Amino acid sequence: MHPRPSPIAASLYTLRDLNADVIIMHGPHGCCFRTGRLLETDGVRVVTTAMTENDFILGASEKLEQTLKEVNEVFKPKLIGIVGTCASMIIGEDLKEPIEKLNLDSIILPVASHGGFGEGDNTEGAIAVLKSAVEYDVIPQEEANRQIKMLKLATEIEKTRGMAKGNYIKPNFGDNKEKVAKIIVKYLAENKKVCFILNAKKETSYLFADIINFNYEDINPNNKPMILANLDENIGLPRIRNHAINVKNDLKENNVNIDYITGGLDEYPIAPKIAEKFLEANDFDLVVVFGVPHALHIENFSCKSIAITDGPRLVQPLKDLGYDYVIAELDAHSKTLGTEKIVDSDFGMMIRSVINWENE
């Protein structure tokens, strides 16, 4: 019942992950405006054919053709994505026709997604991009199959454990950050076993990794927390692999070492299964899961637990799953687009502040 990301936005982000130089939105100038502007900060040029009422009736193939010409002249791109919108797809615009007509040197991926594409799930837009990327030899079929599997699993998790379960969920900003940060510091100071599990989605890892970006020796040099993370740099599209490399390098510079790799940054739907096996084999007093915490079955464990999410509408579902405390980080995407370094998170800064207070 409440607003959810659309397939169009997912198409845009997936083209970004394929390192598209330019994305053409074939629709009205305001369609997915915020997403387009955010992607500009990530180095992708996003333009529009700016369809109007007359185009809804008579078609806008000439506008798309002209936009393609201008994009080619101005940006000299290697990879262009053309993303459909509700307006252009409802009237049956052919995205391939101008590509074949112009025969430009650029690789051009037509993506006929729209707001209600497929079942309406946002991941349908990402899947449409992957299929087009295979058709135009940008990625191999095997990688597309793996990506599509992850996306479908992500949809299942949202529909069964997240904010897409069907009922309206009131936004909730979670528990008091200072109170929860003090709990983490207290457990470490008292020699209790603590496990941090980073299960982040792509570029949001730059924000969520900040939560473990502190020196445990400042709390208790004899009680190192265990750190698990989905930071395998050998899995995923090139941009996503680079995110994993950058995050690990930043953490190493601050003497924060990952103890166990659970998967890649696009494997957040399945990486928690590896983390769960680790938790089953080791008794922890406190488990802290951040990024996509609802993918982990915390209800199967009896320890104290903390979840950190980027969705205010995920706070209550996470409480319902069994997390004792839930923290909401805001604007994860807008804070991490365009960066190659770990950025400050509200909760990470609070943990470091509590450590400093305790040491004064």
C-alpha cells in the first residue's frame, strides 16, 4: 500500500552498475527525476526525451532519435542505455528502431521497463537491463543468470520479511542511537562475545561499513569482536567489485580486519545463510547486523540482537522478526553515490562518540 521503488529506478541503477556513460529516459522530463539527479553524482549522464501530451498521442520516435544523436555528439559515450517510462511504453514506443536506424558506434541497450513492468516489483527493471545486456554482448548469459537469481531472491525476502509484505507500514526511526551504541560498547568492555555482520547492498556498503570503523582496543584490547562481511571483490559487475575493494582497503587503513567473507555485495539475499552457519557454530552474546538485516533469520538465535537498516519502514518488520533493537540510517543512497570512500554514518559516529566519552 505504501510507495515502493519502481522498475524504472532499478533499470537506471543497473545500467549504472554496467558502467553506462549516458542514460536516456524516454518519457516526460520529470520521470524518475530524483534518481536521475542522484546518478549524475555517480558519474552517469542522465538525459530525457521530454515527451509532452502531443507525443502521448502521436508518438515520439523522432524525439528519441534526435536525443540519441545529441548524446552521441556531446558525450562520445561507449555505452548508452535507453529506459522506457510509463508514458512511452503504454503507447508502444519501439526503442530499438532508432538504434538500428542511426547505427552509431556506441553500444546502446534498449530497456522497455515502466512503472508497472512485469509484476510491478522494482527488481523487474533490473532484470530487463540484464537481459538486454546479454542480447548486446555486454555481459555473458551466466552472469546475467546469477544476477537474476539474486534479484528474485531479494524480491522474495522483501515480500516475506521486509516492507513489501502488503500492509501499510508507518515510518519509524528506530531506537535511540546513543542508548544502543552504549550497549555495544558495554558488551565489548565486559568481555562478552560480539559479532558484527555487514550484509550491505552494493554502494550502501560505504555507509554501513562505517559502523565497524572503530578500534576495539580503545574499548577492551582483550576482546576483539568477530566481523563478517559480504565483501568478496571477485563477485559481481565491475563497479560492484570495486566497491568491495574500496571498502576493505579503507577498513584496513584503520586496522579493521574482516574475519570472514560471506559473499559479494550483490549477494545480500544469500550471504546471511553463510553468516547463520557461523552463528550456529559459535555462541555470541550480541549480534549486530547492518545493511539488509531482514535477510538473516535472527529469530533462530537466542542472543541479544541489533539491526541497522536504511529504511524507516523496515524498523517495525525487523522488530517483528525478533531483533531487540533497530536503528534507521537515513539517505544511504544519496550519501554513498559518487564516493569511493567510507562515509560517516550516524550510528558509526555515535559508537565512536560513546567510546571517546568512556575514555575521558
